[in-house]
Amino acid sequence: MEYRVAQLEALGRFLDDKKQEILEATELDMGKHGGMGRALDMAQGIVAFQELLDDLLLKVKGSMMGSVLGWNFHDVSLQPSFEAFFSEILLCKNELNITLNNLSQWMKDEHVDKNLVMQLDSAFIRKDPYGVVLIIAPWNYPIHLFLVPLIGAIAAGNCAVIKPSEIAKNTERLVAETLSCYLDNDCFAVVTGGVPETTRLLENKFDYIFFTGTSHGTEQSLAWMWSQDLLEDLGCVSEIWWDPVPHPRAVRWLVGFPPQSMFSLPTGSSPVGRIVMAAAAKHLTPVTLELGGKNPCYVSDTCDVTNVARRVVWGRFFNAGQTCIAPDYLLCTIEMQEKLMPALREAITEFFGSNPRESPDFGRIVSDKQFQRLRALLCSGRVAIGGQTDEAERYIAPTVLADVLPSDPAMQEEIFGPILPIVVIANMDEAIDFINARPRPLAIYAFSCDSKIVNQVLERTSSGGFCGNDTLMHLTLTSLPFGGIGRSKIPSPGHWELDVIHGLSHGEKCEFLPAARNSGAGKYHGKFTFDTFSHHRGCLHRNMGLETLNTPRYPPYTQQKLGL
Ligand code: NAD
């Protein structure tokens, strides 16, 4: 217990000592270096920023912008963003405090009910560590998403290997350079790198693997870009490709499509999850998969549109929409769409000003590849709010798309960016059918002044988590389990499977259902994280006396013993 507490307290010191560096690194990783001027504007004024820029330019002595982006801004005092502070520091500290305050209780043996014969015995659940666990994290909350699982892994007594995301390169570097100064290096190690390194890592036998991620990572995006280029060369309209490795066979098939044919292979978060699970299966290693999702948000006709708009806008555009549980799309009637639009516009203006690009509180897209992917989704429905983009800054304005059809690109994949499509439905029943016809999401949101409507949506759907009349907030409650739910509820016929495409001839029309976009398996946060990383060992400690009570179960099994 003392050892675990000491390591957890060391994690607390890491967060305290490195707070400023964490905020700087995450802001840079989340593309906010483009907003550095604005952040400093607020804190020190334009003059200070100009001086800083001059200073930095002197330091690199005229080097290219690419190397500027690779800098470590240790000597730069950026205005910490509230979003980074909230997610990377505050929520982690909260998890840490709850764990430290409750650890002795959680570790205690849990005594269970006994039958008559065992009244003098002791029956209990012992919380044993698994051993060495592997934690693989994504880029979108690069500290939070390895640190919160790590807190539970340490609390449960495990050793851990931590694999931060290579895409959040500033945070990755910071973690690799500094975490070892706080934790026991015999038990905790940080491994950096991308797909090849993680693949090698996964060849090892771990006792538990905790994976958070999607398929919108490096390789997938590369594959997407690669096939996109190819299609453009061919004169085809659009393609969304998600396989982590470009597939030579795909080229053949795509070449077979005539110019102007349009189809999409749905993206989703399960491909990398599957790779991890397949690697774990080789050693029969248990896994938790925290994957992505396309989270519906139903808005009933009976609600306060101003409040709905504020809560939806906050949840959708937090971290520029790069949040796994962000409301992905709205479902409402045409009348509600009309009413909501001015309220959404007002909320966006209230939060980010009339030009969100100038707001220090609105983030950027993490990478060029993600930017390209998101920009391609803007052709869905009608741009009602926003829609402006700037490739150089990887800026996409907070955007609302109206009258989006289920077949539009924005509805084929997890958006994971500042774009909010509205799909018009006739009523609540249709909204529920719409949700149930798709893979079970990580979160479902429902807004209504009538609690019966919220309850109906809750009761008649299935998802990892649920939040009525707000967005994201269920994640902040450590007493609630957080996680996804298995595989698609509906059979997903053929959908994206390549063999199906293979069978198509030139010009033949094809339609794909969304792939089984699994939101994950397992749960964590608070005590659930401790339980996730604990083997619940069923133990019975018998009394050595009263042997006569055991006689009935021993051979010879006489007829008397059988009650015959
Ligand atoms: P990702 O799957 O590309 O990467 C996650 C991790 O897996 C990284 O550390 C990466 O190095 C590794 N990885 C990537 N491809 C791999 C491969 N082929 N083999 C082995 N390892 C590989 O995900 P991402 O783009 O970094 O993260 C964004 C996604 O994560 C979104 O879809 C989001 O919904 C999801 N997410 C889920 C949760 C949750 O709690 N359920 C939280 C945050 C993010």
C-alpha cells in the first residue's frame, strides 16, 4: 500500500511541477501554436508576442517553419488554455485524489455471502494486480488518456509500460523525458514511437492491455491521403479509406471505378482496436478497448433552445471537436432545426466571438491529414454556420451543417472535429430508430424539458454512456463507469468488406452500411479503473475443524448420502 501511495503521490508531483510544460506541450500538440499570438495577446499584448517572435526567430537563425514547429517552447510562457487545464490537469488531479482517498478501502478484501456449511469459513474477493500492463494512448488528450489509466494500474499494484501517442509529439517528448524522474524506473517505463514501435511492443506478453484510440492515426491517414491522391489522378470524386496499411488490392478495385463514381468506405475506431485485440489474443491477454464513436444527440421539440445550444456548442467544439464523446450529430425536427439555428449561432458567438479564428479558446486540428479529412466532410448538407477553413493554420470554424442526409459523408464516420451536422427526423420514435439502426455509440445525448422523453431515449437505446440535457458532463463524474459497448447491435452486411467491393463491375452502384464501429469494451474512471486493473481473485479460507460436516461429500457415495 505504501509503495502504491508513494508512486501515486509522485504522479501528483509530476502534474504540479510540470503543469506549465504540460499545458504548453498539449497546446502545441493540439495545433494551438497557430493561436500563440492570440494567447499572448490576452496575457501580454501584441508587443510582447512580437518580441517573443523576434527572439525565437533569432534563435533559429532563419530556419524553416518546419523546424519552428518542432521547437520545444520551454522558455515560452503561453497563456494556459482552460481546456487543456481542465482535461489534462484538473480531471487527472481529481482522479488522483479520489484514488488516494479511497485506496485502502478499495484494496480491502470483499467478503461475500456464504452458505450454511461455510459459516465458520472466510469467503472473500482479493484484488490482485495483473502484473505488467501496457497502456496505449491517443493524441487528443495526450496526458489525461495515459495518466488516468496509469493511476488505476498503480493503485491496483501493477507495473506499467506507457505508450503515449507519437502524434502529440511535444507531450510525448515531455512525458518520455520527465516521467521517469518521478516514478520507480524498475516498475514503470515510457516507450515512444509510432506504429512500428507499438507493433513490436505488442509482440510481448503483457498481463493486461489498456488501449485508447481510433483509426484516424498516422497510418490510416497516410493510407487515406494515398488513395485520395490516386483517385484524384483517376478523376474520381471521393474516397475514404481506413485500413491501417494501404492495401495493394484496393488499388486494383478502385481503378475499376469510373470517373464520378462516389462511394465511401466508412472509417471508425475499431481497426487499431482490432490489431491490439488480435495481438493480445496471441497471449490470451485481457484487454480494455476505449474506442471512438458517432454519438447522437436528440433534441426534442420541448426544450429551452438557448440552453440546449450552449450545452451542445460547448460539447461539440471543446478541443475543436476532437473529443471521443463529443455530440457527433443532432437529430431534431425541421421546426426545431429552424429554432436552434439562431441559438447555436448566438452560443458560438458568445463563446468564441464573431471571428472564432481570433479566439484564444478555440483550438486547431491536430494534423494536416486530419484537417484534409475534415474539410472533405463540409460538403454534407448545407453550411448554415461557419464553414471557413485555413489550411496553413489547420483552422476549421465552428460549423453547423443543416439538412444533412444519412448518406452524406459527415454521417459515414466519426467526425472528430468542429463540425456539427443536423439530421432532420419527424419525431422521437424516428430518432430512436435512427440511433438503433446504427452501431452502438460511446455516448447518447437527449435534450428535453420533459423528463419522460429523456427517459424514453435512455430506455429504448444502447450506448457506452448517456447524458440527459447536457453533453460531456457524465465523463467528469468518477462515480460513473466510462467506456464503450461491444460490437454493432445490427448485423452489418458486407458493409466495408473489400471482398464485396471486389465483386462489383464497372459502374455498378454500391451502397455501404456504416461499418461495425465499435465504441469499445471495458470501463474505467474512479474505482472502475482500480477494478479494471485488478484481478478479482475468488478466495475461500476454510476452517480446519468440524470435519464431520465434510463427511457427506466424501466417497463412498452411499444411497443414504444421495438421499435415496
Ligand atoms: P489511433 O488508434 O491512431 O492511435 C492510438 C494509439 O495506437 C497511438 O499510441 C498509436 O501509436 C497506436 N497505433 C496506431 N496505429 C497502430 C497500429 N496499426 N498498430 C499498433 N498501434 C497503433 O488513435 P488516435 O487517432 O490517436 O486517437 C483518436 C481516436 O481515439 C478517436 O477516434 C477517439 O474517438 C478515440 N478516443 C477514444 C476515447 C475513449 O475513451 N473511448 C478517448 C479518446 C480518444
